[in-house]
Amino acid sequence: MNRNAIGMFDSGIGGLTVYQAIKEKMAGEKIIYLGDTARLPYGSKSAETIIRFSEENARFLMEKSVKIIVVACNSSSAHALPRLQELFPVPIVGVIEPGAEAAAKWAKKRIGVIGTTATIRSRAYEIAILEKKGTWEILSRDCPLFVPLVEEGWGEHRITRLVVEEYLLPLKDQGIDTLVLGCTHYPVLKNAIAQVLGPEIRLIDSALTTAERVFQMLKKRGWLHPAEGTPEDDFYVTDFPERFQKVGEIFLKKKILNVEVANLPGRT
Amino acid sequence: MNRNAIGMFDSGIGGLTVYQAIKEKMAGEKIIYLGDTARLPYGSKSAETIIRFSEENARFLMEKSVKIIVVACNSSSAHALPRLQELFPVPIVGVIEPGAEAAAKWAKKRIGVIGTTATIRSRAYEIAILEKKGTWEILSRDCPLFVPLVEEGWGEHRITRLVVEEYLLPLKDQGIDTLVLGCTHYPVLKNAIAQVLGPEIRLIDSALTTAERVFQMLKKRGWLHPAEGTPEDDFYVTDFPERFQKVGEIFLKKKILNVEVANLPGRT
């Protein structure tokens, strides 16, 4: 058993879907979450900058003695994992590889991948899926309105349903059998997406697949912490804690009480 | 007459509505446009950072010998004008003051102000309007989905119409007689907004009011350049020229051919 906390970071708030999935899978674990809200979005930044920011975020978590670091951010997962694995002695888990693995496991013929414009441009999921050596065809599309719709709290809104149709019916028409939700915000839209696509298309929720991966890694090492009471989690952001609390409630369906402002080690 | 160009900058692409309005009003003027796409959005940054970025943008334009600088960005207009006016010998025009002046001129009782979350939080329009010493009531609301809808090219989309209703019918119900479009992206949605609000509510388009202000300032100084042929404008961005070209077409309804990457003086 390892009583240390699970550390996780994201460029902002989307990582809360991964937080939630870990919480549901491993109720006994304490989580320390860092959202780098002062410097988001990462997607539009260069690889070097993303690596530097990720390093600073991970260092902040390491100082809190975490036993594993979950990189709950697509841009960091695409660019910074090798560097973080080189620098820090704890296991590092990103969101892309578990999603890609699940897609490769379930897909028959055609895989759809959706994400922010930056993620789709990076082709990170496509590359990770194709490394699994299948013969799938991969259809990608960016859905720039999904993140603002989620952050507006419109996950169940009739307008959101229309936007989902607009973006995803063409993928359905092209015969995808599997859809990777390649953005940590998108699990909030899972109901709306499932209603539009119907039961035949399997949705790969990278929050769930990442939580499963974390569970397996801790289990293998004998580091799981059995549920005994409800550990209090710590939330840190680099800017605007009030906004994080407000939008966080949309993700967690409850108030986040203790949000502190983090002074990242690399900053002056 | 002054043959030098009009310089303008924005954190990104929204300033193109101001560009377009200046172009329609003063066909003889050459414009040099700088979009700081590498560092957008400005709205979530501190005042000091916005001032520093604005200074660098203005310095870049000054090196091209512009005769006036148009700050086509709400965040820069709210924070950086005094500093720019102190530093540079040419007239500096922001987008907020002309919009506030027009609102104060036309409003009877209740003024609505819409903008991004950052602009509404800053209360910049509210403050500028109240300085005009009227007895209006001001109702503000942020419309976070408008910018992504515009950038998606959905200005005329049925979904956009529904989002406009969702955001603006409450303001209409509260009896506003004037609505300030307090974001440089919003003129792209003017038709949709006018259809929802009807002819009784006057829309203040800050792109048009800013162009009018520029015209008056150049005229007063005898610096207007009469239309003779079509001067070729220069566009600079600090990142992703392809995206600027693609989304720029939504704003200008034509291709922007010559977009160059700017090396800002303040950068290494």
C-alpha cells in the first residue's frame, strides 16, 4: 500500500472529468489536482513551451510527494510524457495512450476521433491508434464549439444537441463504429453524443480509460489505497480560483470548496 | 495629406471587422494590420501583461511609419491606451470610447452591453458610458459562445440564431433600447442579432464607430488620403498565418493573400 496521493494536472478545468473517473474507480485515493489556468490554452502553444509548463506542473506535484502523475491534458500528453518520465521517478500516465488502446481494442472498421482543433491538428490520437497495427480507417474532426458549450453549462441544452448533430452526423453517415472523445471536456457531452449517434457506435471516453490505466498501474505495484472514509482532495489553480469553482461545479455536480492559488516553482 | 499607412493591431482576428469598416469608409488608405495570434487571448491576462504586449505591437507598427494606431482589441483598449499615448507621437484610437460615445448619444433609458466574459468583467464599457453623465441603466451580459460561433463560420447558421435568442431575449424583455456590441467579433453576427431584437433596439457596432472616429481624426489633421486606385494592405500575425487566412475569409468575405509572420521587437 502507498498512502501518498495521486497527482494530476491539466491546463485548466477539463481534467476534472478524469478526476471524477478516478474518484469513482478508487474512492480511497486522495487526489491533488493542479489546473494551470493562468497559461491556458496549451493547444495553441509550441511543443517546447508545453514541455516547460508540464515540467513545472509536475514539479509542483512532486513536491507534494505524489505516488503517480496523471497528465490530464491532451497537449501535454502529446508532447511532454517522455520528458516527464525522464525527470521524475514516479509513473506518468497521459490521456491519449489509454484512449487509443481502447479504440484499437473495440473498433471494427472505422474509428472517428474528435477533439479541439489543436489536438486534431497534432494527429496525436491517429498516430497512437495506428501504432496498434490495425487496418482501421480513421476519420478525424475538430469540434471547436464543444468546449465553450460545456463551460457555459449547456451540456444538456437543446442547442448543444443540435451542435452535436451538426458535427457528428457526417461521421455517423460515413460509417464509424467507434468514436474517441479526444478532449477531456467531452465526457460532459456523452449523453448528448450517445443520443445522436445511437447504441451501435461505441464511445471511447478517455477519462474512463485513463482512470482504468491508473488503477491497473497502482494495483500492479500494490500501491492501491483501500477506501476508508472519504479523503479530502486538494485543488490548485494558477489564476482565477472563482471561475474554476464555478465551472468546476458543472463537471462535478457539486461545489469545489478548497481551491488554492499555486505558486509554480518555475515562476518569479 | 499624409501618405503613411493606418496601423492597427488586435490580439487576433476580431479586429478585422474594424479593418473592414475603415476600408469601407476610407478606400484610399493603406492599412497595416497586426494580429498577435501567438499570445491571444488577451482577456484572461493581467493589465501589466496586456500593456507590455500592446507596447510591443504598437512599436512594430511605428517601425512601419504609420500615421495613426487603431487599437482594435477590447482588452488593450481598456488597459493600454494611456501608456501608448505617452510613448508614441501618433494619435492612438481604441474601440471602447467611440462605442461608449455612440451609446450615450442614442440611448434613451436602458443600455445593454454584450462582450466576452473578460470584457464584461472589466466593466470597461459601463465605466466609459457612465462618464458621459447620463441617467441610463446599464445591463451587461457576457456571450461566451459568440466568438467560437463566428470563428466556426456559423454567422448565418440556424444554431447561431438560437444562441442569440438565448442570450439576448432576456435583455430585450428587460426593455433595453440600445445594445452595444462590445466585442470586435460581434459585427459578424449583426444580422442575426437584429433579427432577434427587432428594429426598435439600436445596435452600436463598435467597428463602425471606431472607423468614424479614425476618419474624423485624420480629417481634422488634413491627413486623409483620397481614393486613387486600391492600395494593397499588409497583414502580419505572430503565429499560424494559415488559420488567420482561413478564418479571415469569414470576416472579409474574400481571401487574405499576403499574411506574414511578424517578429515582434520585444521577443527573443
